[in-house]
Amino acid sequence: MATVVNRRTVHIEWGDCDAAGIVFYPRYFAMFDASTMALFEAVGWPKKKLMGAFNFRGWPMVDTRARFILPSSYGDDIVFETEITAFRRSSFDVSHKVWRGSDLAIEGWETRVWTGPHPDDPERLKSTPIPAEIIRAMGGTPGPEAP
């Protein structure tokens, strides 16, 4: 699958850092989340548009992990490269590579589930098939079961 890769630069702020002066690791997971959102926006599908077009509610994370290679500190600019590496019926995998200059600093992975309202209770979420239009926008090929 020839996927879309979105790049965004993040400037490390004082509040991102711990007492040792390096980024507090949970902050990276928030940055991963923002990078996933930026990827969808880059292909013309911001969350508000998804909500209107597909009765979409969100893409909760069901699995995540990271490999921390180099620390980042206050004032650093780091670059996130984000892409979707796999689509399934209602879930997808996201890969993040974070660069500090020319050095790979972090690798991160997420599995997210495409959701809509639960038919019995609209306050709850239910996994729903990822629209073929979204898969194509990301450079993927929809499977036969895609709506």
C-alpha cells in the first residue's frame, strides 16, 4: 500500500518537559494523537467533516506503544512523520517516526477503531466499517467489505 505520509514539526515547550529537562514521555502520546488528526486533515478530512459525512464519532486508541531512542528537550524542534500502515474492516494501524534533526528519536505505533453511535444507545460508541473514500484518500485499497 502506497500510503500518505504527513510531516509536522513540533516545537518542544517548557511544559512538555519533566524535572530532568526532557520531554515527559506521556506528552509524546498526546503528540501522536495530534499527528494522527493532522494526517486526516492533510488529506482533506478534518474530524468535523468526518462527523458530518459519515456519522463518525471518533477513533479511540485500542493499542499503543513506543520505542524511545533519543530524548528531546525544551526548545528542540522535532518532526513527526505519520502514516497509516494497515486498514481492516473497522480498525487501522498508525505509525509515527519522530526525528530530531537527522536522527530517529522515537518510533510509535497505534491501533485505532473507527466508530459511530451505538444503534441501541447513541451515547455509546460502536465500531463501524471505515468508509472506502477514507481508505482511498490515505492511499489504501478498500477491501470487498468496505462501504
